[in-house]
Amino acid sequence: MDRDKSAYLIGLFILRMNEIDHMTLSCQRDVLERPLTNTWTKKTLAKRLEQLCNGLNERHSNSAEHDVLKNIYAKLHDLFRRAIALTQVRNQIAHGLFVIDASKPIDPGSPTKFVIAAHGNDLPPIDYNVLGQLAVLSKELSDDISEHLAAVSLERDYIRNKSWLKRSPEGSLP
């Protein structure tokens, strides 16, 4: 694993995870309509994601909620569950070191293979291919979460304002 090539992928992954981190604030405030307390914002990303999943489950099971919103809440729940799984990897990448991969014998004359490893966790070392997959996965996850957070706002606006969209008897908009 070349440090310079890896730095780009590391940066992409960390930036996307930071986007997800920031979107937890939007979800807490705008979707679940809960205050952003110091206690809540100081929790780890994994704990905030877990609490958001619980809140989204409550919203999803609320019979008074609009069906489209319920579906969006369910999707956000699934996306946040996937993000929880990446939080340990995020910490490994952010705090890990480039080390020689000693898990496989090195052939004389071949380039030394490096991986990212961190002390104190049970995750396997991350090689360049896995790092590339994580960069793509985190981008897709961040984009999907952003899209679904926006969908909640749009759907709520539609529900709130749908009387404006009623058609006249002739079928045209007022």
C-alpha cells in the first residue's frame, strides 16, 4: 500500500464519515424534532447513530405518521445501521498506522505490502483494495442518507401544503 495513493482514499473515507456524522445532527433536530443538547452532541458517533435508529423506529411504528414518511424512516434506519458498522473502521483508519503486512511471506524482490492496523481493536488490517471499497461505500452511504433526509423535509412540506395543490374542477392548478 503506497502512502500517497492511500492518503487520497483515506481522505475520501474520513470526509464521507464526517458528512454522516454531521447528518446525525440534522436527523436529531429536523427529522426526530429533538433538541441538540450538549450531552447528545458529545456522544460518540456510534451511540448517536444507535439513538437515531431507536427514534426512527418509534416514528415508523407511530400509526399517525404518513405512510410515505414511515417508509423514509425505515430506510434511514437501515442506512444508519450500515453506518454504525463503519464507525469502528473509521477509528481504525483515523488512528491506525501503516505497517508491513506480516500475514503473508514476502517474496524477495517484490514490493513490501503495507496495511493499516490499529492497536486495541479486533478488526483485520485494511489493505489498499479494501480501502478503495470503503471509500466507495462511504460515499454511497453519505449520499443516500442525505437524499433521505431531504425526502423527509420535502414530504413534510408536501403534507403541510397539499391544500395548495388541489386542482380546480377544470383540472388546472389554481
